[in-house]
Amino acid sequence: MFGYVNIFKDELKIKDYNTYRAYYCGLCKVLGKKHNQLVRLSLNYDFTFLALITDALAEAPHDFCVSGCIKKLGKRKIINTASGLEFAADMNVLLAYFKLKDDICDNHSLKARIAILPFIRRAVLVKNKYPELYASISVSLTRLTFIEEMKCDITDKAAHEFAMIMQVIFEKAEPSMARFGYILGRLIYIMDAYDDMQEDFIKGNYNPAVLQYSYKGCLTAELKKALTDNLYYTLAELAQEYENLDIKKNKPVLDNIIYLGIRAKCDSIINERKNNNEKSL
């Protein structure tokens, strides 16, 4: 996953921010305890969200404790110990492993070859723990690889395969979140494709959005409208699916992420392009 599912901190109360950080730190702790210290470097906001929303659907009250922090020695932090954190940690490891494998295959990255080493045995353990889930993810990734090799020029078609990965992950965490996971996965893929258009165009990397919109390094008014419409339509779908969920706790934090955090990231992708050399007409 790509780190797009995050809070909008400026609009979050301190107590709710502390709740979010407790899940974030709790996930970090579980990654180190259940896997190894090096995989903690893959700690991801998106999987913090998975743990947060999974626990929000459970009847059990919050379960907090105080623990030390590996980044700030001598400082103790409040962490959440929800049961869903272990599953989120497993999926964090698995998706990071697949991402590094993809970097090795596509770019022959030496950095990825080194970075993948702490994940290899852990990914095998996750595979053995969730064989059907692993198989489903592998099938979708194979299909996604085929789509990329064929230079598919339809962003939604490529996004569908990544959305299927997120669907089976969220469904495994909680069956009622299957459709929500699908829409979230679709949105994440589209956001990432749009976010990387300028860089991929310059480097000649595959990007379905570059092909679909015949992008030449210029953000025209027509292109901006097309990107905006697709992002906000998908975000509206996500919000509708979110409203159908039976949220029992963490609602202020989840509302902030769904209605403000992700929306802010969409706005950033459209209006604050990373590469200032991109022309705009």
C-alpha cells in the first residue's frame, strides 16, 4: 500500500490524535514482536487504518497499555493492543514483501534485493498462516503484472486488480468490510497512478493514466477535470460504504480520515503536483 490513508491532523482533537497514535505505535510494536525489528521499517499508515477500522467494528472496549519506544529510547508511549493489530501486521509484512519483489523484477533494484531479506521468512510464515488469502492475493498480483506488461491504457481496469487484493484483506479482517475494502483499494491505486504521472512520464515507466489521457507532461484544464471527477466519485463511493458499516468506536478518527484526510490527499494530487516543472494550461 502507499500511505495515502492518513489523518488530517489540523482538524483532529488531541484525544483523538492520541487514539490514532496508539494504534500506530501498537502496530509498530506488533511488527517487532511477531516478526522482526527490521520489518518495523515498513510500518504503514494504511495498515494502521486497517487495524483502526477493524477494531471499530468490534464490541470490545479499547485496550491500552504503556510501552517503551524503539525510536525514542527512555520514552514510554501509550499503545493499543487490539487483537486486529496482529492481522494488520501480517498484511503489512506481506504487501511490503510483494512490493519489494515487484521492484526487483521491474527495476532490478539492488536496494530492494537487500531490503527484502528480513521479509522472506516472515512472508512464508504469513503464507502458511493464511494460505487461501495468500493465493488470492498472488492471483490478483499476477493479473496486475500481466495488465502492466500489456501496457493497459485503462486506469480502472488496472485499479480493479489491486482493489481485489484489498477486498480479500478487508473481508478476512471483517466480512462486512469486503465492499469497503474494494473501493478503498481502487481509490488507492488511482491516487498513486495520478500522483506519479509526471515522474513516470519523464522516466518512461508504465502508468495507465499516462496512456489513458495521452499525458505529455502538461496538466490541461480537461485533464485536471477528468482526474478530479474520477477521484472524487470514487471517494464518494468510499464514504457511502463507510456509512454502511456498524462503527462502534473510533468514529471521530475514522470520520477525520474518510472525510478530511483522504480528501486532502486527493486535493494535493490534483492541485499541488510534486514536480514543479509540470506545465499547467
